[in-house]
Amino acid sequence: MGLEQSGRSGFVVGIARRRSVVVAISVAAVVSVVLSFGGERGVGALASAAPVTPSAQAARDEPTECVGSRFATLGAVYDAVFDSLLPMMPPEIKNEQASIKSRAHRDMQGAHISTLAVSNHPYDLGADDKDPVMTYRDPISQWVVTQLINVREGRAGTAIPVEDLTVAQAVESVWLYLYVTVMVPLTVARRTMPSIATIAGPLTVGTLITLPIMFGVLIATQLYKSISQKLVDACIVSVTRSQKERAGKPVKDLRFAGQVPGIISDIAGQVALADSDSCPPISGIPLTRIVTRTSNYLQAISANPATDRQIAAMNRQLQDFMRHTRVHQNLIPADPSDFSTGEGIVSQIGTIIPFVGGAPMDIVIGLNHNRGQKADFRATVPLSDLTVTKTLTAAYYAYALTTHMVELAWQYGGTDPTASMLNELLPGLGITADMLPRSTGILGAPNLYGLVVYHNVLRSMCLAEDKRPAPTPAAKKRVSAAAARW
């Protein structure tokens, strides 16, 4: 994708129509996000400082560089799109093009959006494709990691001019809001869709209704992955050196009102972005260290020596129990985030299979994944050595299997409480569980959009105390990586 500068007149777009549409959609999407926050001029909450716009002549004299989405600002994209459409515009607009563009840039420079409303691409957080955050992330966990780093580095509540917002920030932020407001509700709705009526064998009317939702979410997710990854390395638009330096950066000493809660500041001060070379993720820490840190923290905030002694005694008892309790860690199935592409597809399709689809099938896929990794199912380790990620994965499967069995019991082994209540209130209608929303969607939501998000944050962050100097030279090769998983 390329938009090149030509001569002294500005930016001339050398791009195919299809690619122009992609950029236009990105701009329109981020503007809609900004508008959603309300405020003066209808473009989000405005900071009080007067905008400062660089001289147009100085900008023309600067050298330019064609950049990808990390440095392609909305101001530069606006110029490129405007200039590409200018030949098709009426003469009155052509004659006023300078004033129109100047007014637009003044408005975009004067409108600011809080960093709290923006999600950054992991590359902008300092990650590369070998780091855990590139594999273990969803839109919500990525936003949480972004904000923790903002708080840690003193950028909480800072204001970014819409002019300097980057296409990467636009894509990531728009996907976050789509995820929360559209994808998650659709997924919950799909999982709660009742059978309604049987068509043939396991095929039901409910299944036919949910298929477009399932494939629509999968296609949208894959489309996001492709756009997010390719726009980073694409040649989107030419920018000047000063535009590149300001890209995605907040205005110095300009903040929105409000303070970060103390507990958030405390957490942010203890963590950093996990790095495959210099800072191992929290998810790899053994349970014994987590228990020790928790005990030390509780004693530090306690002002009662007697309470401190009780906490220390409980810590010793728990540590002794964990050292002498052994578990078969390889019998914990592989986490769904570690599934291969083929395993992920089978897992998604399996959700529509009666009885065995969902948690039981994922467990089989996870155990088979371990077998493929040559894991010894007979090997044991002390509970104290079990990692955080193994523990949370076990909790994920335990919760998923429990909700699956509850649903089967309500549908086939007993009476759904909702159906019973409705039959008592409306006798004679003969309401069955097949006619009512399934419990899976509601009961499973805390697992999918609570525990999984929390787990992804722990896999993306490390303890600041574990950070060690990066290897020299820090030569890292970027390779393609999955961005999200449903």
C-alpha cells in the first residue's frame, strides 16, 4: 500500500482503489471512536491548551519517508486521501483546497483523545514477534497491558491530538470497541441459542442460526489479524520527519482530569512487558514464589505483629503442603491458546457437536497436543513447582467442563430450572429446555472473558524485579505471529 509525495504541492496518492478504501475505512472508524467520547466541537474531550500547528512551509521543506501504520498519522492520511480525490472535485473546492485542508488540520490538532481510550499495537509497546504478548493476547488484555505500561511510564490520562493519532492505534482501538460491543455479545448469543427444533440427527434449527454468527466472528477475527499485521510493514503514506516523531505521542504536560487509583499504580510499578530474552512472563513463575510474595505483601501492609506471625505460619504450612503434594502436570491439557491452527479449527467446529462438543473435545485436543510434544503423562512435580499458567489452564478446563455438565444435566438428565418455573407460571404450554436459551453462554462468559483475559495479561507481563539487561547485540528477527484467538 503506498501513498507518495510529489513535488511541492503535498502528497500525491499512488495507490489502487481497493487499498484507498482500506485507509478510508480506518480513518472513518477512528473518527467514529473519537466522536463516541463526546465533547466540544463533537470530536471528543478537548484539552484546554491552544493547539500549535507546524508551519506548512517548514513541513514542505522537510524530507519525507513512506511509513506503515505505526507512523502513518491521521493528518497525513487525510492529506493523501484529500489530494487523491481532488481531481474529481468541483472547481470551487479546488480553489479553496488550501483553506479547507488548513481548517481540517486545525480542528484535528485541537481535538484530543485520552490515552485511556486508545489501544496500542504490541510493537509500539516495545515488543517483537518472539515476545509472549504477540501470541497470548486478545483485544481486552492488550488494552489492559497498554494501560499498565502507560501508568508505569507516567502517561496515564495524557492527551493525543487526533492529528497525530496513528493508523495502528486506530485499527487496534476500533477492534477493541467492536470486540466488546459486537463480537463478545454475538459469541454469548451463539452459545445461548436454544435448539428450537430438530431437523435431522444432531442438526437443529438453532445450529443453522448460529453458523453464520460463528463463521462471521471467525472471518472478522482473521481479517483483523491480516490488516493489523500487514499495515505495520506496508507503505501507507509519506510523512515528514516531524510528523513521524509526533506519531502516536501525547502532548507534553497536557492531561485530562482524574487520578489513577492507588492499587493500579502499585500494580503497574511492579510489572513490565514480558520479553523472551530478558524478562520471563509471570505465567511461568512457580506457585511457591506467588505464595511467598503474597505472604510478604500481606505482612507489609499489616500493622499488627500478631497478624504478621499468623500470616507467616500459614505461609509455612501451605509451602510444606505444596512441597509434599505431587501432581501429573502433563495431564493438564494444553491451553487453547497453544493449539495449532488445525486444532483451533477443530475446536471451533466442535462447539456445534452435541454432548462431546465444547469442553470435552477441547480436553481431548489438549491432551493430544501434549502427546505430540512428547510429554510424559506419568511424570509428576511438586505442587509448589507448578507454574501459574498450568494452574490457570487447569482452572479454565475445570470451569468449562463443569458448565458443560450442568447444561447436559439440565437438558437431558433433569429439568432446566427456567423451564420448570415457566411451566409453573404458564401451565399447559409444555415448555422444554430445547425452547429456552442454553446456560452455556451465560455461565461460560466469566471463563472466556474473565479468566482468559486475566491469563493473557499474566502471560504478557513480567515482574519488574525479574528484568535483566537485554543481550548485546539485541538482534531479533521478526516473524509472523497470531494476534488473537476466539
